[in-house]
Amino acid sequence: MSEFWALDGLEKVPADLKGCVVAIGNFDGVHLGHQSVIERTMRLAAAENKPAVMLTFEPHPRDLFAPEPFMFRLTDGKAKARLVRALGMDAIIVMEFTKHLASLEAEDFVEQFLVCALKASAVVVGNDFHFGKARRGTPEFLKQAGEKSGFNVLQLPLLETENDAVSSSRIRACLNTGELDMANALLGYHWQLSGEVVLGDQRGRELGYPTANFKLPATCLLAQGVYGVRVRLGERLFDGVASFGKPMFDIHHSPFEAHIFDFDEDIYGQTIEVALVNHIRGQMTFEGLEDLIVQMDDDSKKAKAALAKVQPLTPLDKKLGFIIQG
């Protein structure tokens, strides 16, 4: 299939996607473990000449039952779609995760969605996948349901590195503690943030380091500090240095601030995407602005050195547009 489909829900599934091989899960981060599920889904779909589809859910199930959103999300629905498309899937279907969906019996989930809506020929899941009321829908349940309903089920073990499973929670913990190299290695690409550039306090411009600022969700638990970054603005790529958190200026929830090297354009209101390449240091306080500027100069040198050596972790980095082609 040449066309990529991104659908909200299963109400109007195109005929071209019926009979698909479907990977089901939350897929937050679309990390190496998820990519192994996607790869097997695509391989099975190609062998059967069927479309390869991801079925995923938003918001995160844990957020649904919380008083307010609290999950540190690695990828929202749009980011997942971009990654899935880059990996070569034919479609992503994002179902709204509601209390009604959570209370649906596992048998009804299979009948309504997999059999009737998708007419799935095969389903691929990880060992930790559960669905339906009281999480009764285990991979084993799915296999039995598939035998009755006429679709195959492929259950994959969790991918492990360094004697630990590759998981979204492990990556969140790495990002929270500044272990960016490990987080990126587990993701298989450089972790990315995006947002609309908003007017900041202009303090960076006064210091000789104008920044493109955007807000992160309050649930983002990225370690505060300074990062070497690659910035994507439309089809253009730039290197830069970014800061998250302002301990010297007593700002409760500070924006993410990216200083783009050799750049002087008005981009307020535009959306930029930022790939985190290396974690330079944690946040620090200084005796005065002169000391801060000296440190910013040093941070910039370190960022430029790291960015000069950056290589794609996988072909996915290039497909996402954050590695200069060549």
C-alpha cells in the first residue's frame, strides 16, 4: 500500500485495511521492544499480502482513572503516528480509551473490533498485553479467541537489554535522571519534543543567547538541565543547545528553551521539533550573570562537539528527518 492511514477510532475502517494483520498495544515511545512487534507484524502482513495496522489507545489507561493526568508520556498520538509511518506500517488506528471501553468484556472487544470492524487475519501482541474488563484479555485468551474466530495470534516475548526488559517505564526513568544516552539507545532514535514557539521573558536574548521557547506538559518529568539538540523547522535542520528549568529565576514551570546556532529569524507561532542528542549537565545556580554567560559559552562548545559526532542509532533517525541526509 502506498497510502498511509491515520484513523481516529474504528467507526469507518476503509475497505483497503480490512483483513489486516494488526499489532495491538499502547506503544508509548515506540521503543525497540515495540519496534520488534511492528517488524514482525509487517513481515507477517507481507507474507500474506495483507495491510499492517497498529491499533493503539489514547489517553493512557492510567490517566483515565486518575483525578487528573499524571503519566509522563513519551509519545502522544501524533508522535506515535509519525513513528509508525516512518517504520513502514500501512496504518495507525487510535481508539479513544474511555471508561466504557475499559469495562467492555474481553469477548466483546474481540468480536466488535477485531472480527467485525477490522476482520483481522492475524494479531500480534507482546507478552504483557491485557485488555477488556478486569484485564481478562490476556495473550492466551486472545489465542483461544482467535482459534474460534478465525484469526492467528502471534505472542512475542519482551525484548531485553543488559538483563532488563526494554520498557516505556524504564525509558521514563532514564529521562528523569538525565541518562539520555540509555534512553535513546532503548528507543532506537533520539527522543523528541515539539511545541509552538511562544514569547518568553527575553532574558536569553539579553545574555546573547536568544531562545525558541515552548511549553512542555506539566506531566513531563524530563531531567532539568542543559542538552545538545537538533532542531527541525519545517524541512530545515539546525543544531543548538537547550535548557529546561530556571533555578536562578524562580520560575515554577519553566518552558523548554532552545538556542539555535547561527539563527536569527522570527518563528513565533511556528511549531518546532527538537531531538535530544546529549545531556550536557544538570541545572546550576551562579553568583551572577557573568558566570552564567561563561557557563553558557562552555555548554555551547560541548553541544557543538557532541552534535558534530552524532550518528543515527538506526535508520529510523534518518526517516524521522533529524539526521542530515548524505
